[in-house]
Amino acid sequence: MKNSITVLVMLLLFFASCKKEVKTEVGTVNATDSISTTEPIAEQLVDSATEMKAWQAYAKPGEPHKLMTDEVGTWNCDMTFWYEPNGKPEKSSSTANVKMILGGRYQETSYEGKIMGQPFEGKSTLAYNNASKEYTTTFIDNMGTGMMVANGTYDDKTKSMELKGDVVNPVSQKKTPFREIYTIVDAQTRKMEMFDVKNGKEYKSMEIIMKKK
């Protein structure tokens, strides 16, 4: 059943792309359409079998997804925060429940704990894009209304992943960059470090040591 659905989706995408090409050739675009006046980028034509093979490779979980699957389980998180450069550290703790979703293609983590004495809930996702060869992470929690999104790559030599993104500062209402380094210390230990920018300088704002139960 899954293979039939995959083939149907691939064929629909293929016919849709062919339809677009035909419309462009017969000049159906009118003056009110919002299209750049620059020269169009020529796309390499491929046969349907090659296109379908590419989509199947895109959808198939690989080694990076196995790396995420190895983390499935419950983790105790020892959290340290710094609210300004060289500031006094604040300690907290939480529990992280990690699982794989959508056929082992994405990692989803749910956090529960306390921060500054207040109940804390958070949820993150992690994806590896077979086409772009990069990781994407998202994070939301009950202490804000925004979503953090970052992209990066994994270095097998250091066993760490570096991800970069932007977040809107609720005080200035401007985007500021952040950086995350996620390190596989050993089979039962992970370290997550977050770096923010204040007054134009980067500083370490959070560290989480995760121990698997």
C-alpha cells in the first residue's frame, strides 16, 4: 500500500511539472503575474523513472536518521542558564522523552521541568534532509509564543552538530542570531550548548547535560 501511494505521488508531481512547462511554452503568462524579469534558470529534463528514484531516495531514512533513533528513550537533563555575559549561573532540571515519528524520519522530544520555579514544557523536532544534506531543528515551549528554527551539519570527527538560526528578541522586537552545539559525549550522555548575542557579542547562555535513564 505504501509503495502504491509513493508511486502515485511521484506521478502527480511529474505530470504537474510537465504541465507547467507546456504553459510556459505557449505563453500563458500575462502581465499581471508576479514573475521576475531575469533570465529563467534552465532545468535539466529527466525521465519519470529517474525522477521517481530521486523522490524515493529523498523519502528513505538513512544513517543520519539511525543516529537520531539511537537517542530514543528518557533522559534526565541538568540545565544551566546565563542571562548575560559572565552572569551568575542558574540551575534547573527537566526530563526529556525522545521518540521517532513518521516512519523513523523525524525525531520528536518533549521536555518537562521547572525554570525559575515555574512549570516548564517544551517540544523540539529534528530532521535530516536527504536532499540538502543538513539538519533542521525546531523548538517551542510554554514560556513564549515563537518558534526557534536552526540549520546545520554534523561533524563525525567531533561527534557534534552545529546549528545556527535567528530568534526575535521580545524586548527589542528584532531578530538576533543564536548558535547551538549538540555533542554526543558517549552512549548515555549528551551535551547541548546554546550561544546568544548581547550588545553585539556572543556568549554562552545555556548548557544542558543529558543522561539517559
